[in-house]
Amino acid sequence: MPATERHIVIPYRKNRGNMVPGEVRESSNPESARRLAASMASRYEAVAAYCMQVDTETGDMTSPALIVGHGPIPEMIID
């Protein structure tokens, strides 16, 4: 099971009282994810950077671990 560590940044906006995710951005490492999240924080209601392991063959992933968050970040639910 070849797994790779992935880092993503997700901005959130309010829509009809609910927090909805925007376009997911990928980063090359945790520090660049932190910097990207910080740079986006003033333009969104909330921004979160996550790290997870992804199996490159099956696409399965571990539960995301929060690297950094700005604002009221909703709980991430993975099916």
C-alpha cells in the first residue's frame, strides 16, 4: 500500500447560515499550507489546512489532521 502525505487548504464561506467549502488547494508541505491558509484568512469566513495520508493505488485516505485553522472551521466528515 504505497501512501503519500498530502497537504490541503480549504477556504469556507457562509451560505444561508451554513459554512460551505470553497476550492481545495494543495500544498507541497505543512509550512506552505500554513502560509497559504494565513494569506487566505482575510478573504474568507474561515480557512483550514489539513494533512492526511493517501493510498496512491486505492485513493483511500486517513482522517485529516488539522495543521492550522483561521476562523470557525466546521468539522470535516469523511465517508
